[in-house]
Amino acid sequence: MCYSIPGRVVSIDGRTIIIDYFGEQRRAVNEISNLKVGDYIYAQGGYVIDAVPDAEAQEVLALWKELFFELQERDQHLSGFKRMDKRAGDRLSLILERIVADEEEVAEEELLYLLNLEGKEDIARLMQAANYLRHKHLGNSCCIHGIIEFSNYCRQSCGYCGISARNKGLKPYRMTPEEVVKAACEAIDKYGFKALVLQSGEDSAYSIDNLCQIVSGIREREPALIFVSCGEVGLPGLQRLYEAGARGLLMRFETSNSRLYEQLHPGRRLDSRLEHLRAAFDMGYLLITGGLIGLPGQTREDILGDISLTKSLQAEMYSFGPFIPHPGTPLANSHSPAAAEVLKALAVARIVDARNAKIVVTTSFETLEKDARRQGLSAGANSVMISLTPDALRREYTLYPDRAHLNESLENQISDLLEILSDLGRAPTDIGVSHTAS
Ligand code: 5AD
């Protein structure tokens, strides 16, 4: 299975190139030398990751062509927005009509009103408007990232987290750098992944040299967009990882409420987290960030603050998932939020960053709600992650209990996901940001 469509280079201006995909033009950053107009490339997250020989590109495009238009049509059909009866003139209709028309900015107080919706039908209408915006601005592409969780050791004591240093009931594991490189290369070569996240707890056993060895080891062997997700590695560490070939950072700020942040992360400060994220962005990293939904003591104002903060950090991807209490943590007796809270947050994130956001349906949401992928992708989301961590280890990566997909083989996970995407008319590919998008 191929998770990218080859694009044809139509113009080159320094590092910026414009690529054509079946008539749609997208912009990307190119770091490959000798690229010419007319060449075919694979891009992910706005980066060119590989040149594709003409014959191979033609073959893949021929396979895709019919399917691509068929999927587009299905998505178009499913993402229509039913205009309301104007006479009704209720507040929700009036706000949503303005949102889908991309009229003026939506006021903060209106976004909060949307997050506060309670009725099933009202929430369904909000999701429909968000889905309409996703389709209108970003089409039917849905990026699929693979994630390898290579160590569950963590020196931090986050109050909600099942792999925190405080949880003594954990069966610890570490993959060696060679094992991580091997798993990553297999995911790229055998299963066609083009974007990978390398995640671990904050584990001092891996030096920055070790982490760089992993990143460069993968990049030397296979083309892929690599995100690192190993917590706060320090700014010099981030710089070295970038030089080793990492181009993305997945690090949530967890909550934008600094008081709540400090309660949940003993001895740590939100500012330091944000400094990491901002510095990473300045270094050139794509950011995947966001927060937890439904933390004890969190308000809907906080959630709106989290969404706004994600936008102000210029995140490439929004990652918002429900808090799920873990029995080995101080929050064992707290409750998860209702699935509707997550759907509302995804929809409001789409409205806040309609033109650019990639929004992921997280595994924690899939754990909370069996039908999360279909629902989340119909509420403005356009990205999914699949865990590539070897089965026996994945069971021990217990951020929260009863994680989704634990007993499914990778092949089944991929085929189930492709079926969902096909039903929804989504193309399992990342064709990047539109050339004309602001
Ligand atoms: N429920 C949901 N998500 C959690 N994470 C950690 N613990 C939990 C939990 N109990 C998330 C954090 C972290 C990511 C790796 O996992 O948001 O950033």
C-alpha cells in the first residue's frame, strides 16, 4: 500500500517547489539536489522526501487515477452542509452559516458557545460544518503517520500518565537503536509509510547521540518524514536531531492553563514546554501539538485556550485526545470525558484553523470510542496514526489502560483503516498544503 501519490514538479524557486497532483497544485520544501521541472516526487508534510523514477510514478498514478476521482466524489457527497431554515434564525444556525461561508472571524465567545453545545442534533450540525470546511479547504487527503514507541521508561511524573516514573506496576522495555531503525525501515519499505513518529518516555538511557543515530540510520536507508517525540530533549538536542534528519516534533503542551499544568507536572513549567515548541518551529521543525481533553479541573474555556495556543504555535497538526484515567496514577479515580467533548473540540479546532490544520484522530479517542475514526474524520479531522510498535511491547506502552487495536495485526489495522477511509471518500495520502492556501 502506498501512502503517497507521486506529484509532478511544475516549478522550482530555490527550496520552494510547486507540485501538480491530478490538476491540484501544492507547495513543498525541497532538499533534494538536481530536481528538475517535470520530475516526479513524493512529498509529506510539505517536504519533498523522495524523487520517483518516471516509470514508477506513471504506474502508481495509473492505479490511483480512477480511484482518486471516485473517492473525491464520495467525499464531496458526504461532506455537504445542509443549509438551515433561515426563518428558524436560531443562534447555532446563524453562527454555522457564517462559518461555512468563511465570512468574518468567529468570536471567541461564539467558539465557546459551540464547545458548550449539549444536544445531540446540535453537535451533529457542528460536526457537519467542520467536515464541510475540511473538504472545502483541504480536500479529501488524509495523512497516515506510523508511530514507533521505542521505550516506556520515563523520568517524569506527569499526574495522568501510565508510563510515569511513579507507576511502579509497569513492565519496562527499551528497543535498541538498531531495532528502532529496523522497525522503521520495514514500515517504510514493506508497508509504504512515508511519515513516522519515533516516541518514548523521557528516557535518559538514550543519549542525543543515540537518538541521532536512530534518525540518521533511517534517513540513510529509506525516504521518510521523521518526527521525534521523546519529550523535552533540550534545545541543543533538538538542533542536533534536526541536523540528523528529523523534520518534525510531536510534543503536546498538554494544557494551556499554567496552573493546571504545574499541578499535573510536578516541578515543571508550561513556559519551558512552550519554549521548546517555539524554538523547534524556528529551527524548521513541523510541530504536532495539542492537549488532553477532560482533565480534572479543566474548563471548556481551557480547551478553547488549548486550541488557540495550538494555532498560535503554527502547528502542522493538532493532536487532541481524551484523558483516560490510569489505575497506577494519582488520577485513577477521575473520569474520562464523553466522546462528544472530543468531537466538539476537533470541530472547533477545524473552525479555528480551517484552511491549514491537519487534525489527528488519536488512539486515546479510539480507546474511548470504538467508532472514533469515522466520527472524528467526520468532525473536521484529516489524519490518523497507526502504531508500528512490535506487538509484545505495544501492550506495555500503557499511557492509559485498554488501548485500542492491541490485539490486531498491523495488516488488519491497515486494511480496516483503508476501508474506513474508502467509505468516507478519503485518499490515504498527504499531498500537503495547497499552493494558494494562506
Ligand atoms: N490519557 C490520555 N492520554 C494520555 N497521555 C498520557 N497519559 C494519558 C492518559 N492517561 C498522552 C499525553 C502525552 C502522550 C504521549 O500521551 O498527552 O503527550
